[in-house]
Amino acid sequence: MTGTASPLIVAVGGTLRENSSGAAALRVCLAYAAKRGARTLLFTGDDLRMPLYEPQSLVLTEPCERMIAALRKADGIILASPGYHGSISGTLKNALDYTEALRDDPAFYFDGRAVGCIASAAGWQASAATLSALRSIVHALRGWPTPIGVMLNSSDPLFTPAGECVSPATAATLAAMTQQILDFAWRRQAAPPNMAQQRLEA
């Protein structure tokens, strides 16, 4: 964690395409956070090209090491996935499987961090199923899904080729979700330093 420094918000997801709707949404969120004083890191596109996770292997490739190091320091997290056959993409699930490297940390997995979830698909039904799956995964990783989750219907025009959000409703929802992550991070930084340990011992 980053103590009293400006909060670090780490975003992971989208697809292997740099200009996917999920990646565009993550960039909008991080831009909002940066304007409010947060530090940001994004892992999308080629950053997600990781070997298939093997529980028996303790060797992390360079992209995996960078992502794990960022998540270890994160004060807030944002995840985005396309909807593939009723759930999240294998690419994002594989990346999240590598968070097993965080299991022995004092703040294991995503413990104590607010996590924003974004699901994009060519229709509302697939978006809703994917968002539900993503929030369940965050719970399993001990994270706190934000009350606001974002569904993107990629059948509608949402982003320009340059990544600008052209839907005022979408932009407002992404901003509201990101603000919840920032509020949670700032409150956590203001808490007594031994609060997490007290919670574990209770």
C-alpha cells in the first residue's frame, strides 16, 4: 500500500486489442482519477499476453511481474472484461489467476481495496452476466466491489477511435464508479495503520 501518498489506481483488462471498448473505458476512468490527484497504471492489450497460468510454476514472466508488483501497491483497482459466452474472457481470467502470487502478502489478493468492475458486450444480457461473474471473482479475491458497476453495450457508439467517450451517460457512470474507488482509498489511508491487523484478529 502507498501510505499517505497520492493513491495508486491500477486498471487491468480490456482485450488483446489496444483500442477495445473495455480498454477505452479503463482509460476514461484513469484519466478521471489522475485529474483528482491519483497515480495510475494500466495493463491492457499486449500487457495481457501471459502464459497459461500453472499453479505448480512459481516463475513469473516480465509482464506478470509488472502487473503483480502494481497490484501489490494498489490502493484501488479497476477490472474490465468483454462478455464471452456468458462470462469474462479467458485472457482476463488468466491474468487474475496470477494474483495467487499475492496470497501470502499482509494484504492478500485484493484485501481492503475497492474494485470497480466494467463489462462490455454486444447486448445488455451478456454485459449483465459478465458483470455478475466479475463481481463474484472480486469477492473471491477478498476485494470490495464498488456499489456501482458499469455495463457497456458495444452495439451502441460509446467511444471515438481516439478513445473519447461520446456517451454522456456512460462517462458519468464511469466517473461515479471511479470516485467511489478514490473515496474508499482515501478513507483507508486515513485509517489507523494497524486497522487491517485488528480486523484479522477480531
